[in-house]
Amino acid sequence: MLSLFAATSIVQLWYLVPLVVSVSLVYGATRHELPRPIFHQAFKTAVWMLTFMGVIFTILLLVSWSL
Amino acid sequence: MAPSDTIVEPFPNVRINLRQPLWALLLAWLWPGAGHFYQGRHAKGLLFMVCILGTFFFGLALGEGKVVYAGDSGQRVTVTGWRRLIQRWPYFLQAGVGLPAAPALVQTAIVRRGGQPLFGGIMAPPRNDDELAAWNERLNVRFEMGTLFTMIAGLLNVLAMYDAFAGPVATEPGDDKRPPPDKDAGDKQK
């Protein structure tokens, strides 16, 4: 189980923040024209991306439990 | 508004003047957000410019200017023709940001002719495999992250280019409804 954490540095996870923000805002801006719906869509997209990555991480963690 | 302008209405009461979509597409590729400024969509243009160029230059800074280059120095001549100019496949995605990634082509051409790269070697290709290995060893994960960020910036600009060419993709038309103009406003003033 620890091998999964050993392969991922906490510092490297911070690179995720600007990436998620940028991708979410650009995606939201390509779906809407007015500012409020853009930011609303961007927030939903960011939550979706982080949730998806969290689920994948949890699955990998469980798979590597006995390693 | 010129007669030949293209007008779209992706949402109720939201009309967007795309002007000349092909020009907007070209400008959006050359400089992220420029196509939207051409169309008068200043807020979105600023958003795209800040997000896409911010991602690109952040990645470039992570990699100390070495993660965006178009090919090698020419020492390994294994391909011919136009493919000699672009041998680093991430550059196909990085080129999506347009002019900010163009110096890589210039630097590659200079190095291939035996000249010294400009501006301290920013966006210049490695002289050989040993130099590339040294970059990876010194920068470590920052080389990969810088490459990733610049590639994603190029891909994001492709989305922005489509938005400049055809307007937003309306998947939830209810969110962008503007209230209809007040038809009674003129009567109230009387």
C-alpha cells in the first residue's frame, strides 16, 4: 500500500491546482457566454475532475493494498 | 456590424457577432484570446488569454525554457523533409498556442545551420542526447511537468479557437438566458 504513496510526492500534487483551474475555466468558457454560467460550469467541471481522479486513486490504492 | 458578419444566437436573447469566423479562428490560434478581442468578446478573450498563456508560460518557466523545442540539432539525421524540422512530438500540441511557441522553430533552424541559439537558448533543441539527459537529470520532474503544462495549453487553445470560430457549444441552454428587453420601458417613460 505504501508503494502508491511513495510513488507520488505531495509536492507534485500541487501542480494539479493551476491545471484544474485553467482547464475548468477554459472548458466553462467554451460552453457558455455570460460570466456567471461560465464560472458555474467551471466549478462543476473542477469538482468532476477532482472526484474522478480521487476515485481512480482510491481504486489503485485498494488494488495495491496487498503489495 | 458589417453585412457579411456571422451572427449566432446559442442561447435565448444572447446574440454573438462572430464577424469573420475564419479571421477570428486564425487570430485565436496566433495569440490566445485575440480572436475574441477581434469579435468584441473582451471578457472571454481576457479569460482565454490569461488561462492559456498562464498555463503555457508556467510550464515554460518550470522547464527553464527547455521544454518547448521543435526538433534536435541535426546530429541524428534519421528522417528527411519537413519531419526534420519537427521531431519532438509534444511540439505538435505545444504549437497550438501559436506565436508564443513559434521561436522554437526559429531556434531549431538556427541550430541546424550551425549557429548559436538566440536569447540564451530558450526553446532551442538539445545539442545531443547527452545534453537532453543532463536536462532531465537536473530538472527532474519539472521537465515532465513543464512539457505537460505547455502541451495542455496548446490543447486548450484549440478549444478557444473553436469558440472563436463558431461560438459556445450550448449544452445547457437554460443557463445563459438573458431577460428579454423590457417592452414596457418606453411606455413607462411617457
